[in-house]
Amino acid sequence: MEFKKLSILVFALAFSWGMLPAQDHGHEQDDHGVETEQHDEHGGEAGHGSHDEGDYDPVGTVMGHIADANEFHVWKGVHIPLPLILYAPGQGWTTGLSSMFEHGHTAVDGYVLNHGRVNRVADPSFPKGEVHIEGITHKTEKAGEKDKDVYYAIHEGREYRLDPPSTVDGGFLGGGITSFYDFSITKNVFTMILAALLLIWLFSAVARGYEKNIHKAPSGIQSFIEVFFVFIRDEVTKPMIGPKHYERFQPFIMTLFFFILFCNLLGLVPFFPGSANVTGNLAVTLTLAVFTFLVVNLNGKKDYWEHVFWMPGIPAWVKVILTPVEVLSLFIKPFSLMIRLFANISAGHIIILSLIGLVFLFGDNGRSVGGAAGGAVIGGLFTAFMNLIELLVAFLQAFIFAILTASYIGAAVEEHHHHEEEAREGAH
Amino acid sequence: MTEVLFLADFSVIKPDPGLIFWTALIFILVWFVLGRMAFRPIQNALKQRERDIQNALDEARKARQEMANLKAENEELLKQAQEERVKILKEAKEARDTIIHEAREKAKADAHKIVENAKHEIENQRMAAVVDLKNQIGLLSIEIAEKVLRRQLEDKQGQEKFVKSLVDDIKLG
């Protein structure tokens, strides 16, 4: 059993670059033809250099594709709009569809679509209502020590500074609270809702099977899903949490496993309604990790807290060192869950997008058809291979998140009396 | 420069409160709905089925055990019956022997008795015959004697002679 666990973890680490083929090849360049790009130091910023001007920017393209967006990019010029729910303090709620922005040509109540994401003009002098935008421009500004990318919307010849949506990283990761909050059904939210509906549809069919086939052998989709259920029960919750408590946590672990799995798999689909980098977004994995943290610590027994704050059976001076370590580990455990899932899935998307990008790099922005063909062959083969690995990673990361959560819960609900008694008996 | 650009555009590491809100909401919904609608019923159904299977297995084992017991019992009964038969046969034989023996003994005794009786009867008959003969002889003797006497009495001298001879015959003592 111990070896099996270890080998699974080693295996997972070996494939620490998960990958998803985010989008299809066709839309490497965003179709913001209206943008009047300021070609300062970096030519072609964030994948929005148009075909005729600016070279293909692999980093910008990849980053653009793994990012969340307020619309689904199907192919060049074709977008599926998504609902908007925006809140700006002082201005209140704004709702609508992302198609109302006409991909950056129109501003509505100060909101503008910039590279698929809603931005807001903070300047109160900017006119309300629907306003035509001549373009969006990009500058790099010095913000203290760091350089900061800033976008401007051009309206009637004047530049208005655009605020990106607020993020809760406190400015450490380049974000921060800005003038508005985006609660829209973004690409990621849409994919999560889809995954949720698929799960509910699937499991209601399975549950019906159990009602129908009572006292009978399972059939159809019921027997397919039963394998997963029994696997999670017998290999994850029962051994990790223990036979006494596992039943209580089975729904949570199952939900985690299937929710992550479905989001991973939907992210593997390279076209609508897939392609969203859901579990490769830190906000999503952060939320899941917080759930794990809450479930683990709200169910902590006396023994668990004793082991955290005053580890029994060791000298007092070691306890003084150990207690801060244990307290830190309370937070490091879910933190590692958050980073692991995020990094695996994001890295997977990045690798596949990079391999696809070879077509454009070798093709020298369409000037070399032979190079593009070579890139297509090499990139295609590698992408096919990476997709297979990614399929494995999709399952593996869902499984690892579930099994580690189960083991943390197991540590929290475990009662140590038996071991101590045994140890005492052994000592005598 | 490129590094800065990379970080600046690496938006997936900047947690969006909207995304956090929706993730939490959707996850809680999925957790609640699936837990209520699927996971608990499935868990119970699986447990029920496992119990059923275990019961069936237990029952089969019990039935097998009972069968074995029954077989052993039958064999025991058969053995007992056989023993009984042997015993009965033995007893019957013994009874037969006894009966035959007794019958033989009785027959012997009867025969003996019959013979005895016959002997006795014969003896009796013989005695009777003898007595009868004696009586006849007596009567005959008396008759003869009477005749002889009658004739003798006619001769006085002869009488006295005879009486005298009779008296001589009687020896006293």
C-alpha cells in the first residue's frame, strides 16, 4: 500500500507539466484589427498583432489563450458572447452580453472589451452609454521598480486609461483592486457550469440506475461510473480516512475528483464549449484548496489539534520548534494542492500552445509555406503526444487532489488512542 | 524586459474575485446536489448490495453446512439401521435357536412323557389284565375247587385226608 501511494506520487511529479490544447490553431492572432498598436520595445503585444503588422508573438499568444475571457473565441472574427455582470463602486451593477462591445469597437458605460477581457475607463469624464472606440493602445509604464503594461482606449482622439478587473493578489502578482469587479459568466465560469450540469446529468442517470436495478446487477452507465465510485471509496477514502469516518467525506472527495476531472477534460477539448483553462487558473484552485482547508480543519479532532500545537511524546524544546512548523503546514498543505493543480494544468496548456506555435514560428509569419508545413508536422505530432499525456494528467491531477485531500482529512479525524496504548504495551 | 512582460500577462495567477465567487458557488451546488441526489444513494445502494451478496454467500455456506450435516446424519442413520438389522437378525437367530431348542426339549419331554404314560398305561393294562387273569384264574380255581370239592365231599375219608394235607401245607411260622 505505501509503495503504491509513493509510486503514484512520483508518477505525478514526473508528469508535472500537465497540458491542455487550449484553442485550435486558427486563432493565434486576435482579430483586433482596429488596434493601433504602439510598437515600442515589444512588437505585437499579447497576441494582438494583426497579420500584416507585427510578428507573431508566441508568449503573448499563449498567455492570451490560457487567460480567462468574457467571450468564446471560435475562430477569426467569430465569437460566442457571454453574459456580463460587472460592478463598479459608485456606478453600481452593469449587465449585458459581451457582444455589445463589438470586440473593442464600442464602449458601454465606460466598459471596454480588451483582448477578450472587460476593462473599464476609470476617468469620470469618459461619456456614458454606447460610445465608439477608435482603438485600444498599449504602453509600458514604470510603476515603481517594475514595468507595467497599461492599455488605453482612444475616443475622439483622446486616450483614456483602462483598468483591468480587480484581483485579490494584493498587487504581489501584478494585479490588485481596481475601479471595478467582474462577476461575469466568463469562459471559465461557463465551463464550470457546463461541467456541473454534465455531472448532475450523468449522476442522476447513474442514481436512477441504482433505483431501477435494486437487488440486480448494475447496467449501462451505472456500471461504468460504479468503477470510479468504488475505486475512490476503496483506494482513496477508506484507506486514507479510515473505515469509521470515510462515509461522511465520500461525497466531498467524489465531488472534488469529478469536478476537477470534468474541468480538466473540458479544457482538453480544443474548441467550443471546451478549451477554457479552468483548473489552470489560480482563482479556481485557490477556491478548491480553501474548501479542502475548511473541511479538514473543521473536522479536526482533539488528537489532531494536539499534534499540531503540542506534539505528544517528544521533548518540550522540540515542541517549541515543531509547533510553528505544524501550524505552517496547516496552510502549506492546501497551498500545495492549489499550486500543484494550477501548475500542472496551466503548464499543459502552455506546452501544447507552444507546440502549435511552432507552425507560425517555422512558417515565419506566413512567409514560408514549407516551414509552416514542417512546423505543422512536428508540432502536430508532438501535440498529439502531449494530448495523450494530458489526458493522463487530467485524471491524475484530479486523483491526486482527491487522495491528498482524503489523507489530510484522515489525519484530522484519526484517533491515536490505540497506537499509544499499543506503544505503551510494547514498552513494558 | 520579456520576463516582465511574461509576468504582467500571466493573468491566470491573479485570482479574480468573480471567478472565486463562481467557483465556490458552483462547487457547493455540485457538492450539495450530487451528494443528495447521487453519492449518498449510490453509497447506500452499494452497501445494500454488498450486504445482500454477503448474506447470499453466508446462506449458501450455511446451506452447504446443513447439507453436510444432513448427509452425516443420514449416514449415521444408515449405519444405525444396519447395526439394528444385524442385531435384529442376530436376535432372531437366537430366538429361533431358542425356540427350536425349547421345542425340541419339549418334544423330547412330551415324547418321554407319552412313552411314560404309555408304559404306565401298558403296565396298568397289563396289571389289569393280570388282575383280571388272576380273578379269572381265581374264579376258575374256585369253580374247579368247587367241582373238586363237590366230588371229594362225597367221600368222607378223602375229605379228611385232604383237609389234613391242607393243614400240613400251612406252615406256621
